[in-house]
Amino acid sequence: MPGRHRAVRPVRIGCSGWNYDDWRGRLYPEGLGKPRWLERYAEEFDTVEVNSTFYRLASRDAVARWVEQTPDDFLFAAKASRYLTHIRRLRDIERGIQRYYERIEPLVRSPKLGPIVWQFPANFKADTELLARTLPLLPEGRHCFEFRHESWFKRETYDLLGEHGAALVIGDHPKWPFQARELTTDWTLVRLHHGHRGRRGNYSETEIEEWARRIAQWRRRAEVLVYFNNDWEGFAVDNARSLKRRLRPSPGA
């Protein structure tokens, strides 16, 4: 059909992090210094999920370098601090949010900040009243939520996220087979943690093809951001490359 391909939304594909020693020789040439790894990563992928912001407050100088070292159209998804999600568990987090954003300020004032990824622990059971109180506190921008307890996956949660323009993270890991593939707004974020049929967590070619078909359907309604988190043995790089090949726009799209 004429114009059919023009209707689809953008898809960005990348990895969860970029600073992995076993990517030498696979993505990073031997002899390339680590300070140049992000620059090299950005030659191949147009987005990355930052894991370090989950474990510790970012260095403003380091964040400024991320902005400087990447192309104008590059996008960072940043994980929210585990202090907010795992220790405070969304309670009394106003000051914590402020401190988190102060540290990523060079990214915030650039056009390169994508979603903030709120990853909850597996023992955090559904509390939609708490979530409803939290969502209005969040700074302007995109936010998405990865739940790892089965109780969250219900219509009440999806509707609440949708009311605030927040996305349900579509996660994939054998530990959490109940994670739903639900679109709650006009964009979504997919975290591919661990293949089911490939060796040692690699995604098999059949699985990559299945995800490509799903994403092709979703992008008719939503922008899609995809991150491979199986970084060991370079699986994430290979899997992201494979998915990118399958989702290239058709000529003239």
C-alpha cells in the first residue's frame, strides 16, 4: 500500500551499558582506550541504557562527557537510583529525586535524555496508591517502570501509567515469565535480559526474529526503544546488531 511504511514510528536499538571488557575485539578494536569506547559505541548504535546511575549518583563531569562524545541524535535512557526504588521504595523520595537530577543535569539540558527507567525489586508487591502518589512527583520527561512482582501486572497499573504518559517496561527474562507486553502510552521500552533458547543467555536467531515481528507490530502505534542487557561474552552487541538488521526501514520509507 502506498505510504504504508511511512506510518510506522521510530525504533531505536542498543545495549544496557557500553563499558564491558569482553567487548574488546567485538565492538572495540584492540588498543582503543576506554575513554573512547562510548564514541565508538555511538558509531554503531543510536541509543544506550545507562546502568551506572542505578548504583551510584553520577558525576556531572562524566555526564557532560557523555553528551560531548555522542552525535546530536543520540539518546540515553538512564536507570533511576536504586536508593529510590530498592531502599526508599518510592517513599519520601522528593529530595532523592532532586539529587539524582542534579547529577545528570548536563544530560537533562541536552536533547539527549530519553526515559528514566524505574526498575523495582522482585519482592516489591503492587501498591498502586503509592504509585499514584509518586507519578505526579516525577520531573518532566519520559518515565517507564519495570515491575518484577506478578501482582503489578493488572489493568489498574496499566491505566495509572497511561494517565501520566508513563510506559510499562516490556521485560524478557526466564525468571519473570509473567511480565506483560502492554503498551500504556505512545512509546515503550523493551529490556531483553536473557535469551530463553540460545546458549548461556544469548538470544537465538529464531528469538530475534520473533522479537522483530513483535516490534514491527508495536511500532505501528508506538515509538520503541530496545536494550539488550545480556552483556557477557558480547551477546548484547551481536543480538542488537541482528535485531537492527531485521528492522531496517524499507527503501523509501
